[in-house]
Amino acid sequence: MILGKTTKHEILVQERFRLLQQHRTATGLIVQLPEFLMTPIRVDIPVVANGFVYLLVSLRDKSFQTCFIGETTNNLLEELGRHNSGVKSLLTSKSQFRPWSMAAFVINFSCEEDRVNLRMEMEKVIFLQLRIDTLMDHLQKVCASGEFGNLEFFKCGQLTYITK
């Protein structure tokens, strides 16, 4: 891929993820998506003054241990699109880990310093290569602790457990 140009396939993949992030699976409806083992949860993304800390998971890693923590003041869905296009960061640009799905995000930071400190705290935990559900639980607990202010945690996806 040439930097700045997006292929037709990448646009289709980005559109599919955008739609998956917007729609939740209907109750009782079993959807067979073998390539997607994360069920998206519909979450309205608010406009915020002091940005987001977000947690991404690689949908290629069946162990759900390839995760990325980031922070931004930009539009969160556009940020996800940049990660999936391969131009955002060193880890998320690697094609063997793409596509990425939004697992969770945090808002309501009182200042930029709190946002950066939360991301740095979560980077220490991600280094342990825990599964995404464990990381989301940890992020939620850290937010509830009040250590980084009066934060709001939003879960955007949950693991789909496939039984045979």
C-alpha cells in the first residue's frame, strides 16, 4: 500500500468494520462470522474535550492477546480506520495483525495529563500479553478506582465463544 492511498479492498474492510461496530447482534440470532470472534456492541461515541483512551484487539490473533492501547483527541472511528489502513502505529501497521476492532474506550478526562497517564498505565499491563477480556476488565477497574479522575468506561465488543 502506498502511504496516503487506500485500495478498494481496504475501503470495503473499513466499511465492514464501521458497520459491525454500529450494530449489535440481535438477541437470540446466531450469526456465523468465523473470521470475527468479537461481537460488536453498539456504543454512541460522544464528542469530548479531552480525548479518548482506547483499546484495540487484533481479529487475526485467535488467542486475543495482540492488543493495542492508544489515546487521541481525534474522532475515534477515524482513528480505528487509520489503524486498519496501516498508517497509524508500528504495531497496528503490521498486516499480520490487521484488521483491528475497537474493544473499549474511556472518556471524561479532566486534562491531557490524565489521559496520557492512563494510556501509560495500560501499556504496562498490555506488555503482559493478557487476553482482551482480562484487559478490558482491568481497564474498567482502573477507571472505577478514581486514580485518573471521574472516568467513564465504554465496552465496544465482547468475545464470541464458539462451541462445537
